[in-house]
Amino acid sequence: MTDEQLEAMRHDAYWSSLARAFHGAQERRPHVLRAVAYAVRRSLTPGSLSEPGVVLYATRISLWGRWFIWLVVVFLTAYRPSFWYPGMAEALVLPILQLLVNGLVHYRLRKQRPITQRLLLLLSASDVAQITFAVLILGGYSSFAFVAFYPALGLFAVLFPSLSATLGWTSVAALLYIAACLWSGAGLSLDRGQEMVLVGRVAMMYVVAVGIGMIVRFERLRWQSALSREQQLLNDRIELSQQIHDTTAQTASMINLGLHRAKALAAESQPELRSALDATAELTRSAMWEMRGPIDAGHIVEGRELGRVLWSHCATFERITGIPAVLTQSGTEPDLPTAVRSQLFAIAHNALTNAFLHGDPGRVDVGLSFTNDRIRLSVADDGIGLPDDYARRGRGMRGMVDDAEDMGGTLKVDGAGSGGGTTITCVVPLEGREGGI
């Protein structure tokens, strides 16, 4: 093979390798772009979106602050119209823009629309744009409007805890403010050292944004740690309820079956033995029912709906006590916090227990109603009624009242001591109780 042929082969191999590298880069480019886009979205995704209560509270507070600022701007505009008209007619843009943005956010909150990442970014962008515009029309460096950058950047740090996102957004605001100061008014006077003051103002933007972001991140870590401990306690409670079901409850059930068998074998000539067996069987049934409380409460902790758990609880009540118990539910159950479902379940369980132990009923009716503004739980029996001093007996009734008050609701007892049955009703307001744990 000649030298010319070898050189041609090397030349072809070189250009072939370049072509393969180019095509490989072309193939990898979509993956790289997707990775970059994902990283940007992740840095801008508010970690607080997983905490709806925090986001909703921060959005409401900032919205009322924006409405207050809007009212101040409208008042100043109407109070001294000669101050801005006709020389600064563009000042009307600020209250109009604020009205549109505030109205949009207020409408979404009133309609209970979800707070999305785009909405939060829109609010932050609107704040920076309005503040920059105010700096421009009010004289640039000499304008006091730059102070509004600090709470706006602080709010961004609260809703977007990512340090890179906070630094990036603060840099955008700082660049816009510097440009407004240089372009508007008389610019900067180097003889007076105004550039040093400007650097100090910009540096304070970073200090405020990063400082608030660090505090928020620290508090969020503490909250997540507490949430993790609470979740571990809930898991332990679920495991305990399962252990009770698998061991103690099963043993009590077997004992109850043995007692019924012993009663069947006892002769009529042994009334004392039968009486003792009857009393023991009654105690066993009471113990079996009491154990169903923590067992079914574990289903609440697992995340099951209140109506579903109460339906199963009523069926178990009828199977253990022999007293028919019927659940009637109306309305659609919303996504209630675990604490609210647990407390409502505890009230229903205690009311069923009182009916079983003290009411001697022939039937128990449980009602569960969901409307737009409240939850109504009722337990009614046709027994002899509770004694007149029921409120001072034991902790069951006191516990039901405490649970109702803790949820911001009320508990009412009708028919106690009347001999015509008893109805226990709990009404809880529904506003602000959707979601969460």
C-alpha cells in the first residue's frame, strides 16, 4: 500500500470520526436540554407547594398587603392629582396593573382554585415589574420606592426555598434596579459617592433574600423532622392496633365462644352457674367492643375515609352486641385531616359504647352528613336514655365534648333521662379543614 493510500485512509477515518462525534452530539442534545430544563424547573419549584397550608397563608397575607398598597397608591393619586398630571400620567399604570393582578389572585382564592407555581411566579414578577416601574417614574436613584424590593424578595424566598432560585431572582431585581437608577432621573453622581450607596442597597437585597431563605429552610427542616416523628408515631399506632386485633381481640373472641358453649352445657338446675356465665359473657362482650376502638382507629390513621370506617364499625358493633346499628351517610366526604377524622370516630365510638352499656337499646342509628360548610355526626338509640348525671360519670362524655370543642364544633345531647332514647349530635365547621394530615 502506497503512502498516498495510507494518507487517504487516515483522512477518511478522521472525517468519519468527526461526523460520528457530531451526530452523537446531535443525539445527546435533546437529552441535555431536557436535563437542563428539569434542573431549572426543580430549582424554581416551590418546596412549599407540598405544604398547602403554608402556601395559602403566605398568599393570603401577601394579597392583603398588596390591596393595602393599592389603596395607598389610589389615595395618593386622587389626593394630589396636580402632582402627577399631566407630567406623570404614566403613574396610572401602577394602580391599574395592581388591580388586575390582585383581582386575579383574589378570584382564585375565593373560588378555592389551587395555588400553582405559575401563579406564584406571576405574583413575584408583577412585584418586581411594578417596583421597577415606580423607581423609573419617581426619579430613579432618589426614589424611595426601592424599599419595596425587600419584602418582595423576602416573600419569594419564603415560597421558593431554593438558594439558587433566590439568588437568581435577586440578581434579576438588582440588575433592573441598577438599570432604572442609571437611566432615570439624573443618574448617579460619582462626586457624591452615590454609587457606593447603590452598592449598599443592592447588597442589602441579597442579605434580606438569602437571610429569610435560610430561616425558612431551617424552619422547614424542623417541621419536616417533627412530621417524620409524628408519622413514626402513627405507624406505631397502626402496628399496635393490628397486634391487638391479631392477639388480644382474637383471644377475647374465643373466650366468648367458650362461655356460650359452657352456658349451653350448663343444666337448668344450676342457675348460679348460668348467672355467673351470663355476667362473664357480658363482660367479655364489653371488652371485645372496647378493643374495637383502637383497632378501627388504626384504619383512620392508615388514611381510610371516615364513612367507610364507621360503616365497618357499626357492623362490628352489631356483631358483638347483637344490637342493630345502621349508618346513613349523605353528601360527599371531603379530604379531611387525620386528626379530624380520628376525633369524629372517637365521638361515634364513645356514643355507641354509652348506648351499649347504659341505654339498653333495640336499635342504634348513626348519621353522617357532609355539606359545603359543616360536618354533622349523630348517634341515636331507642333505649332508656342516659342517667341525669351522665356528664359527671366517667370520662367518655367529657372526652366527646373536648373532641368537639377542639375541632371548633359543638356537642349536643338530647333525651338524657327521658326514657325515650338518646341522641348525641356533633356539628363541626368544614371551612379550612380540607387536606393535610
